[in-house]
Amino acid sequence: MVTTETFKDRSFSPTKTLLPWTVCALFPIALIRLFFYPLPFSPFPKTDLSRSTSNSITYHSSLSVSASPPSSASTENGKTNETKSCNYFNGEWVSDSRGPLYNDTTCGTIKKGRNCITHGRPDLGYLQWRWKPNECNLPRFEPQTFLQLIHNKHVAFVGDSVARNQLESLLCMLATASTPNLVYNYKKGTDNQFSRWHFAPHNASISLYWSPFLVHGIEKSNTDLNNKLYLDHVDEGWAKDMDQMDLIVLSFGHWLLLPAVYHEGESVLGCHYCPGLNHTEIGFYDVFRKALRTTLNSIIDKRRGKGNGIDIIVTTFTPHHFEGDWDKAGACPKTKPYSNEEKKLEGMDAEMRKIEIEEVEDAKTKANEFGRLRLEALDVTKLALLRPDGHPGPYMNPSPFVNGNVEHVQNDCVHWCLPGPIDTWNEIFLEMIKKWENQPRTED
Ligand SMILES: *[C@@H]1O[C@H](CO)[C@@H](O)[C@H](O)[C@H]1NC(C)=O
Ligand SMILES: *[C@@H]1O[C@H](CO)[C@@H](O)[C@H](O)[C@H]1NC(C)=O
Ligand SMILES: *[C@@H]1O[C@H](CO)[C@@H](O)[C@H](O)[C@H]1NC(C)=O
Ligand SMILES: *[C@@H]1O[C@H](CO)[C@@H](O)[C@H](O)[C@H]1NC(C)=O
């Protein structure tokens, strides 16, 4: 806890004044708590009280889901049907009584901190919304279609705990159709860091690679309070396996807000929140951009024109919804989505997203020269911004109020409940790969 106090002091240091990232100056404290000092899991007896409010939710089993291939897949010669093109990222959340595809016990792979239902979250209205793009309807997730599209393929999620959150959502939805077999697992503490699941009937693999910076980094320790990033070197922890990947989902960003020293080549570029070290404060926007650029370039360089090619999806930054103190009940108390009028995308969230969109566009241009590479942003920043109600909040821990302990309770307003809004990211992900089926990679 000594180290936490040190961070606290740092974030109140005078260096933060007038810097553009001041708005989020307090956020790292919450994050540090969440990521590094989780309260030990306390196995309170499950309370059934919460269940009484949940009986209006209907869960749909895989059996009701059409197992037919996507109609678009039959389009020949790569011609796209114009009616298929839709911007999935402009729209609104509309009320929908169907409820999620799965529940808290369907898949057995939900990280405890995301399992809001089992942890006793009493309001389950957050499960009854559907994303309605302005130009079309977003189809419900079809697990069989997804599995068919990744037949004989290896899909890798690379990034931080938000990447893991998206992966767990996908596994749960796929589990309604086919059982994922865990074939490899490396944990740090209680967290899966490197895991691989195999869907035997489809010979499809989905894996997780922990890499919170995507580039080479040394995570902070008790002796060095700063993360160290090496912006010109991709993280070999995942990149060494790149040749065996067919589709990579990249998702990172939140760790860039933490204190860090940034290296490039032989020199130190600067740092973020490092008082006491003689480095220039350079914030994290340029660093975020460089890390993504190095990553995309290295994939393009390694895989251009080789083998069957590779597909890359960049899931854009998702905002947190801490409204007050991270350790008070009601840190993210909303129980309904925002409307578009209520909440505009701005500040750090908008900037982080913009950087990702720009870098993906640049990389696309580059990839097009070589062929066999497809690349797209899964631009969920706005969808996520509008869902303050979808976080675990205090229900990151089981029955958080059971001891009448209302004063101090740890909250998670960064990650998403499972099931929850993040399932929608994967519905759009599926539409993206369906569309790719109609647009084969160009041959070079
Ligand atoms: C595109 O789809 C629409 C509706 O699904 C259909 O009416 C139309 O014939 C299709 N066009 C082509 C070229 O396949
Ligand atoms: C959860 O889903 C499983 C099937 O995946 C089903 O057997 C179970 O009844 C569901 N539980 C609830 C509370 O609906
Ligand atoms: C199974 O999928 C892997 C890719 O994940 C591929 O390398 C392998 O050849 C596939 N096996 C068969 C029998 O097709
Ligand atoms: C800090 O760095 C500057 C420029 O690199 C150098 O001139 C100065 O002597 C350094 N100060 C300390 C205390 O090392």
C-alpha cells in the first residue's frame, strides 16, 4: 500500500497543472487500485435476493439461433451488395426485451470481477438494450456463423484487460453453440495472461496475449514505480507467434495513462508522471500513437505477401465512467444508457479514438500496397461512452454490501459486465468479418 500512496502523491504533484491530460489526472489512482490492488476475493455466500428482480430477463439458447451461413457469404466473385454497407458505429441504444444470448453460468470462463449477475447486481435493466445503427439493423450474434468464418483459423486477442473482457464475451457467446476447450493457460495471480481455446468441430482457435502496451514494455514493480515502454520494439510476447495468427484483435490504451518512462532507440524520449527523474513530461497521446504505429508496421512488415495473409482489427479506446470517488458506492451509478444528445464524445476519449482511427487508415494505405492484409477499426468508443450502466461498479466483488459496508467499496467503472454492452462489440466484429468474406484480400 505504500506504493499506492506514492502514486497518490504524485498525481497531485504540481506538474499536472495546465497539462492537457489534467482531466484524467485522478483516474490513474483508480486504475492502479483496480489493476494492482484488487481486494482479495471473498467467497461470501451467494445471495438469491438479486434473483427475484431478474425473472423478467429471458436468455436465448443457441437452439433458437439460425445456424445457416450469412446470406452475404454466397455472393460470388467478391462483389459486394450495396445494401450490406452500413456504418455500424453511428446509432443509438434502444430498449430491447430479448436479453442476452447467454447468462452468468453458460460459459464458465467469465472472470469473477465481470460476473455482475452472480455477484448480486440487483438491477438487470442494463441487459435489455440493443445497439441500433442509423443506417441498418445490427443482427444478433450468430455463434455458428462466427465459427464457420474462423474455420481452421487462429484468432488472437492482444492487449490489456479490456481486450480480455472482449474475448471473454466472445467465448461466452460462442459457447452457446460449441464448447471452447482450454488448451493452454498461463496465469499471473488469478488473471489469465496467455490462454488458448480450441473449438474442435471447427478447428478454430481463439487466444489471449497479455500485452498492455503492444510494444515491448516492462511493467512497474515494487522497485520501479514507472512502466517502461520501448516504443520502437513490438512486444515479442505475442509477436513471436504472429506467423500462426490469421486474425489479430488489438485493444489497449488504459495502461498508457499510468506513470511511465518512454524509450525509443537508444534514447529516452520523455515520461509521463515521473517527478524525481530528469525526463521531460510528454503526456501519452504521441506515445499511444507510436506504440500503435510500431505494432501495425511490424505486422505489415512480417506478414506482407506471405502465406494466406492476415486480418487486423483495432478495437478503439473505451471510456471509463467514474463519476466520483472510486471507493464510494455510486462511482458509476447510472442504470440506463445516455442518449446521443446527453453525451458527446470529447476530451481524452475522443483524442485516443482519433489517434487509432488515423493510424488504422495510414496502415490500410500501406497494407494495400502489399495485399493479403485486411485491417479495420472496431470503432466502439461512442457505443461505449453511451453505456455508463454497463460496468460492474461495486459488483466487481461478490455481494459488496453484505456487511453493511457502504462507506468504502471498490468499484470498477472501466471494464464491462458479462453479459453486457461489450457483447455488442462482438456482434459488430462478426459483421466486419462477414463483410470481409465478400471482399477477398487482394492478391499481389
Ligand atoms: C442486394 O440485396 C438486396 C436485399 O437483400 C437484394 O434485393 C438485391 O437483389 C441484392 N443485390 C445483389 C446485386 O445481389
Ligand atoms: C443459464 O443458461 C443455461 C444454459 O446455458 C441454462 O441451463 C440456465 O437455466 C440459465 N440460467 C438462467 C438463470 O436462466
Ligand atoms: C487447424 O487450424 C490450424 C490453424 O489454427 C491449421 O494450421 C491446421 O492446419 C488446421 N488443421 C487441419 C486439419 O486443417
Ligand atoms: C537534467 O537534464 C538536463 C538536460 O539533459 C541537464 O542539463 C541537467 O544537468 C540534468 N539535471 C540533473 C540533475 O541531472
